[in-house]
Amino acid sequence: MTHTARPGLQSAWTMTPAPYDDPVVQELLLGLHDEQRSMYGFADDPADTPVSQFVPPRGSFLLVQDEEGNALGCGGWWFLDAQTAEIKRMYVRPEARAQSLGREILLHLEADAKLRGATSTQLETGVANTAALALYRAQGYMPITSYRPDRNPDVNRALRKDL
């Protein structure tokens, strides 16, 4: 799927499915990991996530690149249960932010999960990630009790949206 420049977006970009273990995806995920560690002092290691979690039809991972092939962002989803998809590893490089790419990634992940049978999506983000929290709330996500027992409620925020 190719997208061209629109109001709010500074350049053309492409969003395509990509394997979670693709080297370009892994480079983006290292950026996400570093950013989370600098915000909180710790972060989940993306390498601990099995590649199989993002394999269709039970999941998917997307890569966003500019016209020159430079990686701009990524994100994925997988099924938590028969009807609930979890949005994971959404990230946009700092220099590509404020162009609605995060919103575009989220909308595509939701649409893909819905197409594959999901009736709701859930996700987690950290309390210090105010831009992510604002994005998710603007897209209709509502706070829920954490669905992961090992999460710190002072740091993590769980959100849900009916599709």
C-alpha cells in the first residue's frame, strides 16, 4: 500500500507488511527500546517477542518508509484471544513525528485486525508517553485495568477500543 503526500504529511511514504525480524524493523525497535529506557529507566526487550506472534492471520507487522526507503515507523498487532487484538511496538522516529504517521499506523493496524475477526483492540503505553496517550484517546481508546499481571500501575496504562 502506497500513500502520497496529503495535508499534514510532509512527504510521500509507503506502509507495507514486514516480518518482525526484518533488520530494518529491528533497527526501529531498538530506537523504541532506547526511548523507553530513557523515559522509564527500563523497557521490554523487543527481542523477547517471538517473531511468530506477528504472522498472519493471527497478527501482522507494518513498516513505514519514505520515498528513499528510509524507515520512518512501525507497529504490529496480534490476537490476545479470539476477538481481541493487541496493538504492539508502535513507533515513529522522532524526526518523522507530527505528520500523523502514528495515527495512520494505528488506523491500518485496527482495520487489519478487524478484517481478521477482531471486535476490539487493547494496548499498553507508559504514563510518561503523553503523545501516545493523546493519540490513543483521540482515536477512541478508553482506560482499562491492566491485562498484564506484571505491570506497574504507576508506570503503565492499558487502553481498549471497540472496533
